[in-house]
Amino acid sequence: MSFSESDAWVTDNPTTSATSTTPTPKNALKIERENHKLEKRLCRQVGQAIIDFNMISEGDRVMVCLSGGKDSFGMLDILLKLQKRAPVRFELIAVNLDQRQPGFPEHILPEYLKSLGIAFHIETQDTYSIVKKIIPEGKTMCSLCSRLRRGILYRVADELKATKIALGHHRDDMLQTFFLNMFFAGKLKGMPPKLVSDDGGHVVIRPLAYVNETDLTRWAAYRDFPIIPCSLCGSQENLQRQQVKNMLHAWEKQYPGRTVTMFTALQNVAPSHLMDPRLHDFKNIQITGVPDADGDKAFDSEEFASNSWSTLPMVKNDL
Ligand code: SF4
């Protein structure tokens, strides 16, 4: 069976009834219903991303990178649910890199993972000291820190014989990266749902590509994940990313639906209507003599329906 043709990945069939934090009797039913819907949506979106980008194949051993944040907890949780009903067999192994940040509660993840009864590996490497030594006080440490982390995780993936590395970036991370590249690097470049790593040796997947951050926040609260704060290292979030985040939030507030429209645009690229000669041979274009309804009207100014976002395929899929 070609699993990409199967809808088992996306069938709305929650495999567990998650235990919730104690709701009041008055609204318990409503909360339960909402959380049930949320679980269905998360499973459907992750399943759809897996199908659309052929992320997981028969026999894969997927290394799930678990930072202790809500996103990676959510990714592991949903992948475990999908594993039970997926049309292909695959293994999951959770991996956490303990970077020896001061105050890192090293018992939390092993205890949680043991309680799930799944395979896991904790890699301990003191990158914190290295970064502190190299980066001047007050400067953001994230760039060096994540570079060191990347190298270690590639090595661990080799040692564990993982065939895929799963990262917990979601739709909003991907959009933010797109705008960061545009505003600060002059590139039309986002964060792909699947890629070959820079060392050429690993396939990296982002199963949360279609999931929005708000849903992950809600899911984390509902599932009561033992979240480890990401501020232990003392580094500030990159200022540029924060600016882009604020900008996207403000746009969404003012024009509800804009985030979905922009995310849809990332999957609907027209290289002939951009300006990169490496993607389109502008120099040698020739008349075809064949009318094209989607062709450039050239003389007309573009018109857009005021609510055009609501007709986009992604919106129809509730993504
Ligand atoms: S927030 Fe801290 S742990 Fe995370 S990438 Fe930045 S420096 Fe590293």
C-alpha cells in the first residue's frame, strides 16, 4: 500500500481520551468537547503534513527532538497517537540534549518519558559553558548555541541509527522565519517542512508544519506537560524575531485570517512572477501563441476579493 494514498494518517479517530486538568462541573462537558476537537485537529494536521511531504515511511526510525518546551512535547504526543493508526510501521525515539544550563531540572524528562514507556536517550553535553566563554555578556547566545546543538544532534542521530530527525517547529515559526529572511537577509526563504541537513547526512522533518502555536499552547495545558522553561540559559529571544512576531500578531488582530493567507502563499509560489533568473529563464522567454487564463495581464492592475482568504484551500482544510 502506498501510505501517501491512505487516509489513516488523517482519520479523525483520537486514540486516547486525554486526562484534563480539573474542569469545574459546570463547563466540564464543553471543555471536554473542545479538547476532543483540538485533538482531532492536531492529529489531522500532523497526519496531513506527513502525507503531503512524505515525511515518514515504512521502517523509519524517527528521532524526536524534545527540548522540554510545549511544541516538542506536543509533537511527541501527537506522533505517538498517529503511530498507533498509521498505515506504515515506524519507530519513535525521543532525544533530549541536556546542555548543562544552570537550574536545568534533569529528572523531569526521563521521568516523563519512562512514564510513557517509550524509547528515549538523554545526551548530556555542556554547550552552555562553551557559549558563555565565547559570547560576550549581554549578547544573544542563540546562534552559537543552536549551531553546537545541531552538530551534536546529527551525531546522536547517527549513533541511534535514526533515519529521520523530527523538529517541533510549527506554522508560526515557519512564517516568522520567512519574514526574518525577507526583512533582514534580503531572501525569499522560509523554513521547509522537510529537508536534507546541511551536512548532507540526515533528513529533517517538521511534522507540526500545519499546526498553529495557539493550538499547541492549549494542548500543552490540557495534557499538563511538565514544561521546562526555555529561559534557563538567560539569553533573550532574538530581538528581530520578536519584532516579526509582534508584526504578525498585529496583522492577524487587525485582519483576521491573514496568517492563513500568508501561510498558503508559501505553498503557492509563481517563480515566473518573481525576479530570480535562477528560477525562471527571463532572458529567453518566447511568445507561445496560446492564451493562458492564469497568465499575466501585464496592463491590468491586480484585483483581490476583500475576503479572498476564505476561499483558499488551506482554509477549507481548517489548517
Ligand atoms: S534560548 Fe538559550 S538554550 Fe535556547 S538557543 Fe538560545 S542560548 Fe540556546
